[in-house]
Amino acid sequence: MPPLAATPAQGTAASGLPQPAAVLELLKPITWFPPVWAFGCGIAASGAPLAETWPRALLGLLLAGPAVCGMSQAVNDWFDRHVDALNEPHRPIPSGRIPGRWGLGIALGWTVLSLALGAALGGWVLGATVVGVALAWAYSAPPLRLKREGWWGNLACGLCYETLPWLTAVAALGHGAPSLKLCCLALLYGLGAHGIMTLNDFKSVAGDRRFGIASLPVQLGEEKAAVVACLFMGMAQFMVAGLLLGWGAPYTCLAVLLLLAAQVALMPRLLAAPRARAAWYAGTGVTLYVVGMLASAFALRQPWS
């Protein structure tokens, strides 16, 4: 797609083409970790022998991370380019390193790539990919632009980042539909990720207020939003622990509770200065959260036949 002329605020790459490093930055590899980890949890829960299924597992990991998640980042940055010009003007699109309408072109191209990879893994995976792609566009693009409202936008993100990749992994490895137990755990961890998404909103409070994006820190205030984030994460894990105990996995239940206790011990420091320490808690408390995800997945490992 030939780029349109860049505005003076955007600037333009010397060649009129996106810089390769800027394209990679637009796709934000660091954000691929949550869906890739969730897909890995699905692999663990499926009971699939990787010696036999590793090609499909690898293709699924590429789908969850670089393809669908990368696409969602490109879509988000394109429709947030005006907000980013205020909050983070160094990003690829507002800085002009991806000039004209190339940002939109990359988002559309990665959408097609994601659907093609999903189709290669079968009908169930294609269906899940369609849902993920649709939610990604609905989150960032008008007219829905779910991110304008923190409750619904964070819910869409949590389900896409955690629940959907987990369940997709089982289908991708040819094991059929996941069990009801696995669906319950994947859904709870996706709901808990609502809190993780709220933590991510603290970095852009000023721009969100100016452009009318009602993130939870904007709606509730920073202190209350931090409390809500902790409650979403904590209650989801507490319910997971209860289910694991009822399903005859007491040791994994105990592990999840201990990981949750460690997070609770860290929460007062977050609550004392939410905006300043949201990134710190994302690196500490969220790490404990996702370790519990993997432990839970192994506890309900499905027999492979």
C-alpha cells in the first residue's frame, strides 16, 4: 500500500517506507508473552506429546503471539495515534517512522496473516482466530472502540490474552474441545486479567482524560482503580483454588493460594502509589499470577489418546 503524504506532526521516513525496526516496534514483541504463555498453558493442559505435535504447537504459538497479538497492537496504535502523540510521541506512528497510512496497512496485512494461520490449524482454531481478530478490532476501532470504556475494554483484552489462547491450544493440537473444567479455569484467569489490563492503563491517564477514554483510572480515580485491579486478580485466583480443591487437586490448590498470598503481600506498595508502581506490580504480582496459571493447567492435564 503506497503511503499517503505524512502530516508535519507525523514526519516521514526518508524513503517514504516504514523502517523495518519501526514495524517490529509497532508489533510490540514484549506484549506477545501473555497470549503465548496462555497458549503454553493450553499445551500443558492438553496432555499432547510434543514429540508428535510440536509443528502444530509451534504454528499455534506463532498465531497467538506474533500474528494475532502483533496485529492487535498495530490496530491499537493506528487508532490511538492522536492519543500517542500526546502520551508517547516517540512511538512509530506519531514519530513518523511509520509514515502515512502504512500503520493501517500493516494492521490489515497482519489480520489476513492471522486468519490464514488459523485456517491452517483447522476449523476450531479458525473460529477462535476470527473471534480474537474481531475483538481486537472492536477494542480499538470505531464505532465500537471498546477501549473507550474501561470495564468492557479490559474484559475483551483479558479474554483475548488469556482465555482464548488457552482453549485454542487444545483445539490446535487436535485433541478436540477442551473439558468443562479447563474452560472454567481459562475463563477465570481471563476475567482476572481484567485487573492486569487496568494496571496497563495507568501509564496513559493524562492522554485518556484529554481524549475522553474512560479507562478505570480515569473513571474511578487512581486509588480505586488499583483496588479494583487487585480484586479482579485476587478473586479469580481464589475461585480457581476452590475449584481445584473440589476437583481433587489439593496440592495445586495450595500452590495457587500461596502465590496469591505473595501477591497480596505486594499489593499495599502498589496501592500506596498506583501510577508510579503499576509497572513494578506488573513485573512482580503478575508474574506470580501466571505461574499459578501454568500450575493449574498441569493439574487438569487431559489424557491424550
